[in-house]
Amino acid sequence: MLFYISRRLVWTIVVLLAVLFITFAVFYLLPDGDPALRFAGKQPTPQELALIRHRLHLDKAWYIEFGYFVKNFATGDSHGWPGLGDDYGSYTSVRSEIIQYAPTTLFLVGGAATIWLTLGVSIGVLSAIKRRTIIDRLAMGFALFGISAPVFWLGLVGSYVFWLKLHWVGSSGYEPLSRGVGVWFSHLILPWIVLSLLFIAVYARMTRNTLLETLGEDYIRTARAKGVPERTVIFKHALRSTLIPIATLFGLDVALLIGGAIITETVFNLHGLGWLAITSVQGQDLPTVLGVVLCTATSVAVMNLVVDILYAFLDPRIRYQ
């Protein structure tokens, strides 16, 4: 197991370098990819452009700049480790910006993931057990609604009804925990629900279909023939195998959303990593773009490793030698 984890970590570093290299190359090869023009005024002179490019560390070939970025990341810069450079617009540390905006995204994704995993799996199991009954039809109808309803529409309707009319939740925007748990919770409960509805629907349908397929396996029929209680058959034998594809999907969904739940953050005015990514792309802010891309790629790689290790606990037949 330790050798497997070590090998995966090495490949993770290779993948991260490849992702950063591609991002760097795309930024420099775009036709309008010169951020120096943003700060040079309407009619800059060549000397002014050269001075700005030097200040932004853009006066060398892109592959040389990439080497400097990797070196600073590995060894740290004036702001500490990891060295991510300075924001082009405000000349503040990209590292400090990510630390500032990451808690909003982490709290948003963590709360929504807890809701959609719990309710999605529970609804899927209930629907499979009550197959072809009114409960099954209601559950799949809810899943169809969750998949079909756009996130931005749900967010706007939810804000109008529960904030503007009923005053059950806080206004848009993020409030830190230092303001109180109640205030923090009231500002996040609606984004949690809106973000989780789509995933609840997907997880409910996947759990139902996978569990029904598992219940038709030979070892399930054998367990029933031996007189094993139905509850034990479903929750100890069948559901354990069903959770393997669910774990795969869950790890990937959470990892990608850590890079920014852009639509949800925009609708509810939550300044997280998604908002930071959008503003940095619009402003051609390469260091900030690289910082967000690095967070997303790292979360995907780490979550995939965690899911692979979790397989061994969900299915005893899986062993990593």
C-alpha cells in the first residue's frame, strides 16, 4: 500500500506540472495574451510597455518564465511557501488571496456535499427497496426535477422566496464564522441546498440503478436462501458494493467544485475560488489563474488517491500490492 501511494504521489507531481505547463503556454500563445496592455494606458510607448513587462516579469520567453514559476513554487518567494507570485492588478500575494477566498468555497462545497451524499444515497436506497411503488415514482420524479432545474434559476427563486418574502435565510454574500454560527449558517443554508439539488438527483438515480443490479447478483440470492435478514442483505452486502461507483463520483465532484462552484458563487455573491478564477481570467492575471488551477488540479489528484484507497475498505477483494 505504501509503495502504491508513493507511486501515485510521484505521478501526481507529474500531472500538476503538465497542467501548469499547458496553462502557461495557452496564456502566452493567445492573441490578446499580453496583460501589460491593461496597465499601459490608451497609447503606450514601447518604453512604457517594456517597463511594465519587466515589472510583471513578462520580458522573457514563456518557457523561461515557467521555469522561474516552478522554482519559486518549490523554494518559496518573499511571501513564503508555496511561492505563487503577485497579483498583476493589486501586486498582492496570490497565496494570501487564495487563503482569503478558499474558506468560502470549502464551506460551500463541504456543506453541499454532506447534504447531497446523505440524501442522494438514502433516496436511491429507498427507491430501490420500494421499486415500482408510489415512493419509487416520487423519488425519481424529484430526481428528474433536480437534474432539469438550472442552478441559477433555483438560486434566484430560492432567494426571492426564502430571503425576500419569508426572511427565513440571510441575504446574499458570505459571513465568516467569527460573526456567529447562526449568521454564518443562515447565509450558507440556501446555497447548500441549491448546489446540492442537482447532485442529489444524480446520486439517487445512480444508487437506485446500481443497487437494483447488485440485488440480482448470485451472492445476494445465496445470502437470501441462507435466511440472512433482508436488512443485512441490503445494507451489509449489497449497499457496500454499490458505494464503489458512488465513491468514485463523489471524489471527482468534490474535487472539481473545490476549484470553484462558479454559478452558485455568482448567484449568491459568494467570493470564493470560482469568483477569483473568473475575475483573474477576465483581467489576464496569470499568477492568480495558475494558483486557482493548481488548487483544482491538486484537489482532483488527492481526491482520486483517497477514493482509490477507500476502495480497499469498501470491497475486501481489492488489494494494492
